[in-house]
Amino acid sequence: MNVVTLDPQLHIQKKRIDSLLSVVDDLRKKIEDGHVTEFVVAALDEDNNVEIYAHTKDFLGGLGMFEMGKTIFIKQMDQ
């Protein structure tokens, strides 16, 4: 369904939601295909609270993945 609106914020919000769901869909497909066996995801909710979702074999593995993700994110922001 195509919706026409004069409010550009709605268009921006729709693109942002589509982008977020694209990441989730990609992760879901990789899990279903057996390429991803463990994961750690950090998310920010509408109240600016950080939520961390994890499915790991053990605590240390999850902590390690979280730290690696943090390091990669920081390095990308510095470039």
C-alpha cells in the first residue's frame, strides 16, 4: 500500500524502521541457515535505555562477543 503524506518526518521514520527490520531479518536468515549459532545484540529503546539480548553457550563467550562488537563499532566511528 502506498501512502502519500506531506510530513517528511513520517517518511524518515518509515525508512528508519525498514532499516532496523532489515538488520533483524538478515540475522534471522543467518540463524535459520545455521551460519549464526550465538549472538549478542545491544539496542536502545525509546526511553534511551540500553537493552542487551544474548544467546550464548556461556557468560564469558557472550562477554567476549559484546566486547569485540564494541571495539569494532568504536574503530568504525574513528574512521
